[in-house]
Amino acid sequence: MEKKKTVVVALGHRALGNTLPEQKIATREAAKAIADLVETGANVVVSHGNSPQVGMIHMAMSEFAKNHPGYTSCPMSVCSAMSQGYIGYDLQNSIRAEFMTRGIYKPVSTVLTQVLVDPYDEAFYEPAKVIGRVLTEDEAREEEKKGNFVAKTPEGLRRIVASPKPQQIIELDTIKALLKDDEVVICCGGGGIPVMEQGVDLRGASAVIEKDLVCGLLAMELSADVLMILTSVDAVALNFKKDNEKILSRISVRQARSYCEENQFERGSMLPKFEAAINFVEMGGGKKAVITSIPRAKAAYMEKAGTVIVDEI
């Protein structure tokens, strides 16, 4: 019997919507793409973004604490854990319902996932990820007194946090065990809960890890066959939205790296997707990375759509 391929799927924020009602609808569409892959015979591990959700949770908890002195605000690591829980809840139920509709009998589990970061990562000295609502000048000063960073954005003063590189997925053995048991696993949501080692304890870090980089690390650790990044475009383009725009279909990892060096891709958007794809494909062994949209997932998996990055052409 031919060995099943393992596919790590990274769902972008458009796969989840911005509000609770939007999320319930959006996860149904994502579930169809997951079911399509399972029907091809693949083992699937799913990760997802959480940028609107974690910001909403952080703002809600901060406002609650501000208006109720007996309560404290939640650190970013706790907000990240909350977002993993309620996104996983909607996502696993949507996938389960889609499976049942198609007559697929396969369990779906969400793993609350922590990701180790380096306390000396340069990102902690240059935070760049914007979170929460616009602050007044007084509120901004209060945040800075607490040791938090605030920056001027086009919308106004906003809190910013670091985005360190992922070093280790703490619950990796659990994910492997579930995958071996033929389950669909949802994990590393929002880039994982960022933690640092402190003796035998894991201490939450005030940070947000780039989701695509964690998915790349996860794919490498699982020795996956395919890393599939589902985003808002059907395929990646060079010179995006310019007169000389060029759609990329099947490219080598060497070409992908050269495009990154040419600054073709926006930092914090398409660039980390390419970085994750390059690191994964360079492991060798016929691995490939795919970047496409949710509706084109199955076609891109079959290399009939999307941007496919391979070792050599």
C-alpha cells in the first residue's frame, strides 16, 4: 500500500473572518478544502492565523480590567491561548460536520500549542506587531510605564509587540501521536503561544509569532510531504498590482530565494510565507510548498493551480 502523504495546511486570517458570526461561516469553507485533501488520501495537520481574534480578546480583557478594578488584564500569551481555543472549537466542528456529510469517518482534535522563543531574539528589541485598539495619549503613557511599547500608526497610537522566530514546538509529540492515530490535528494556532523557559517552567512572552514560520517549522518536524499555505490570492505574483505583474506557477526553491532577495514580497505578508516554504523545500526528499487560496486548494495540491515551489525544475 502506498504511504499516505502528510500535508500541513496554514490557514490565513481570511479563512476565519473578523467576527464570531463571520468565523462560523468562514470555517465551513475552510473545512471543505480540508475534506478535499483528506479525500485524496492525505493525512492533514491544520494551523491558522489569529490576528483579528487575539487583538479582539486583548482589547476586551484590557477594557474589562480598566473598568473593573478588582480584575487584571490578560498577558498576550493568555490571549493567544484563548484565541486557539475558540478558533479550534469552530474549526474542528466545521471539519467534523463536513466529514460526516461526505461519509468520512475521521476524528478531529485541537491541541493547545506552545512554541518556545529565544528571550534574546532581536525582535524583542524592535517590536513591530500592532495589537489592540487606538490609544489616547494618557493611555499610551500608561502602557509605556508598564514597560510596553507604543507606536504611531496611521490610525493613531497603538501598542506593538515583538514577533520572535519560533525555536521549538512544545506539544510536538502529542501532535505526532494524534497524526499516527489517523486524526486531523489543529495546532499551532496564531503561531502558537509564545513561551520562554524559566527553570522547569514555561513563562508566557509578550509577543506574537509569525504563523507561517511556525507552520514551516511544524512541517519540517513532522517530515511532511507538502506545506500548503492558503491565503487571499489564487497564486503569487511578481510586481504585484503593477503593469508588468507576472503570475508564478511552478518555480524552484532557488528562484523563490532570488525573488525574496529582490524584495518582491511585503514583509509581514507574503515574505514569511516564502521564507517558510524555502526552509521546508530545502530539506530535500521531493518536498513541495504550495501557496494558493482556499477554493483552489485541491487543484493546487494536484499542481493544477496556485504557486508551487519545488527543489528543482
